[in-house]
Amino acid sequence: MIDWEWIQFQLADIKTKLEIGRTVTYKAAWLYDNKDPSFVLYASIAKLYTAQMAVEIARDGVQILGGFGYSKESFSERLIGMPRSLRLPRVRMRFRK
């Protein structure tokens, strides 16, 4: 299965998404440790990005596994439901002057 080029590209995309999420999270933690007030922005970016990527990565994993990815015995079937709870509702915030 690993010899298929499509699966290699999918796995490379998954690894890239994981590394970007990890880097943004580490930057937010570094800014927090150094008492930089912009850590709030980076923490929000990290939370949003990693939640979205968790859903995409779980979906990609199910696609790679094919029909077995949706079976109840599959570990990926359980993972596909977990990241959905991480999604953030889109809320418009209004600021008063």
C-alpha cells in the first residue's frame, strides 16, 4: 500500500499539517513564556488551525484505509468523531465603543 504514489502524497500532507500545527503551538508557548502579549493571537491561531487540521487528518486517514476506515473495528473510525468536537463555532463578536 505504501508503494502507491497517492498514499505517499497523502501521508506527506498529513505530516506537513502536523508540523505546522506543532510549530504554531510552540511559538504561542514561547511567546507566553517570554510574557509577550501577542501570545493570545498565536494561541488562538494554534487552536483554530489544529482543530481544523485534526478533522482533515482524521478524514484523510479514513480515506487511506478505504472501507476498513469506516468499520467499527477500525481505530480511525473512532478518531473521525473526536476532532469534530474540537471545531469552533463561528461567532461574530461586536465591540462597544
